Amino acid sequence: QVQLVESGGGLVHSGGSLTLPCTASESIASFVTIGWYRQAPGNERDLVARTTGGGGTIYADSIQGRFTLSRDMNTVYLQMTALKPEDTAVYYCYARDFYNREYWGQGTQVTVSS
């Protein structure tokens, strides 16, 4: 069973930075896509950033230029800068394998104070 373990959440002031690592129990190469979604209270879970085939990355419009997704063999990192109060949410790591099975991490809270 694939496991995705997130860390790095916390409280930060507006304009600050955080990095969220997500470590997978398998190599990143095992997945068609891996990345991050977030869910604010009362909202749906939305894409933040995820990898695409060929080594590319898709980013949500709301975080373009502020967040960067990077990766190594087993971990993807969401580097968040210039954080805003509207970035406050629970952030979830997500992966989908070549059999279209989907996996979610347990979530990590990010709170940005104004």
C-alpha cells in the first residue's frame, strides 16, 4: 500500500515562506502524477501544483510565481513564498499511479496570519 507522508505545515505571517515535503513509500517514478492540493474551510479541495508527464508541472493560477514544486527520488517539495492569508488551508499530498489508483496524504495545516 502506497503511503504519502506530509510535514512542514504551521503558522506563518503574511509574506512569509514555508516548504512542505511529501515523502512517498515508493519512488516518484512509480506515479503518473504527484503533487499538492489544498482545502480551505467550506471550500472544495483544489489543485495547487502537480507533476505532469515529461517532467513538467501544472500550477494553479492563484499561486503562480509564488509556489514551486520540486522533487527528488522519493519526495516532492512545495516551496511557498509570499504567503497570503487566503493561502490558509489544509494541504494534501496526492499521487496517481499507472493503474489510475489515487493516494492521499493525511493533510497538513498551513495558517497565514495577516
